[in-house]
Amino acid sequence: MKILITGIAGFIGYHLAKQLALQGNDLIGLDIINDYYDVNLKYGRLADLGIPQPQEGQKIPSPVYPNLCFVQMDLTDGEGIKNLFQKEHIDHSPIDYVVHLAAQAGVRYSITHPDAYISSNIQGFLHILEAVRAYPVRHLVYASSSSVYGINRVTPFSEAGRADHPASLYAVSKRTNELMAHSYSHLYGIPTTGLRFFTVYGPWGRPDMAPFLFTQAILQGRPIDVYNYGKMSRDFTYIGDIVEGIIRVLGHIPTGQADWDGIQGGVSPAPAQVYNIGHGSPVGLLDFIEALETELGIVAAKNMLPMQSGDVPITWADCRALERDTGYRPQTDISTGVRALVAWYREFYGV
């Protein structure tokens, strides 16, 4: 298969690219490498994939994975994205699948930098949709988020539940992506699947997320900030389980529901699907911190703080639809996942 992965220097994109490359697929990876968080971590992921420090616009092959090439490109460059698809289609071989993971991440950052979410997450996704409309692919899989459930209190979160009370502009941008994908599936027959990720963690994880922040602060002897006084739960999902789920979804191409009547709900006639992808069992924030403390052998000093704007007290994924359709069933428990995270952190940062 020939697969385009956007956001390849990101947490999930890096792990997915490595697994797909090991399986022998031909890969093109895109990333702008912005400075939302430490670019050295992004370059470190690329280096582990065999990609030297890139220059914008150049297609760079990996000497480690000969079937992998990298292009530094901004998704807001609509002409550049379409030209890339055109060049592959004419000069090489058509792209079979697209996994669109690139986005401006972060719930809290969206409060202070709202423009970034309109340009990167909405305009950028439009350029991907237009490219696959012009140069059709077998399946477009894209990243959504558990944030779309917003202030919904009905748990576990189900795809059939409400997703119209967002708590942040980040959530708005991800729900907008789902609606955009459905419209393109309906209008042009493009098979699309959105994945609502639930608190992904593990080696090479994002430094703006709690698992990384807690690990770093505890090892540096600094107190950790614990919001809502610790009365929070998250559906922590290990990166290895997420990657397996994405690969399963790639091969499960939606066809739509032919007998849909527009009254009873469910999947529409368009070849568009949305799945939750999480562990399916929320863990209390204090319990997660305790697992980190156990693995590190250090008791954390804790700043107990009120809830932050844009945050929610619980996330909990109902993954029955994904399991039914693809056989997805996460296997990694918190202690195993935390052990892998801490081992990587110590090695990468020389702690």
C-alpha cells in the first residue's frame, strides 16, 4: 500500500509510520514541524525514522526505511498539497490511503490562540479533502478527538451520543472536521473514517500532556499541578494500542448504510464513519499519578488546583463499534504503559 501520513513528526504519526514502514508499505510523511512544543522532540522522532533535519519542500528519503520519504509542508498551502498528490499520481504511483493526523493540538492553547485552530485544523483539512477529491484514494482516515463530547455527562461516551456542546475551540475544530468529512463522502463518494482519540500516552509522547508533564516534573523535583483537586478521570490509552487500531481501521473501508431512512439515526448512506478509539476504562487522575510514583520511586509534591477553563471532569470511551467492525481490543494496562513511558523518558533525556 502507498500511504500518506500527515503529522508524521507528531506523537501518533511517528509511531504509526514506524509500524507501517516495518510492514513494508510505501509511505510519504508530511509535517510542518511547528514550535507548539519542543521541536527537538519532533526532530528526534524523525531521526529515529532515519530522516535527517529536513528543508521545507524537499522530498527526503529515509536510509533506515527505504520505503519512507518525508516532505516538510504546511497544510495551509493548498496548492502545495494538491501538487504533491498530482506529482505522485503522474510521476510515481497514486496514493492509496491517507491518514490525516496533523493538527494544531491542545485544548488550553485554543483559548489563547484561536486563529491557529481555524487555519490548521479546518482550512488544512479542507485542503486534504480537496486533494483526495481531485486524486481519489481508497480510504481517508483522520484524527478527531474525545473533546467533541464537550460538557456531555452521559458516560461512557458513545458515537451515537451528543457532540454539540463543545467546551473549547479545539473541540469545535474537530467536530467540524467530522462534518466536513461527511459532506465530502456524501457529495463525492470519498470513504472517510474519523477516530476520536482518548488521552493517548506512551514513549515519545507530547510534552504538553499530563503523562509527560508529570514524569518530567517529578524527576526534576518540582511539584505537579493537579486540576479539579484530583477529581478527574481519563481514558488513558497506550500508543501501541492506538497504532494497532488505526491499522485495523485502514482496512475497514466504510460503505454507508443503504437502507438508512433519515429518521432513526445511525450511519448515513454516505461512506463516512466515526469511531471512538480508547482503552474503554477510565482511570482516576490520582491513580495514574500513583502509578507514575511507583515506577519512578518518587512521591510527587502536588499543587491541588481548581478546574481549568475548557477542561472536563471525565472521558470514557465506548469502543464497542470499533471492536465489532475491526476486532480492536486494547491490551496495555496502566502499569505496563507507564513503565514504557518512564523507560523511554530516562533514555531520551539521559535521566
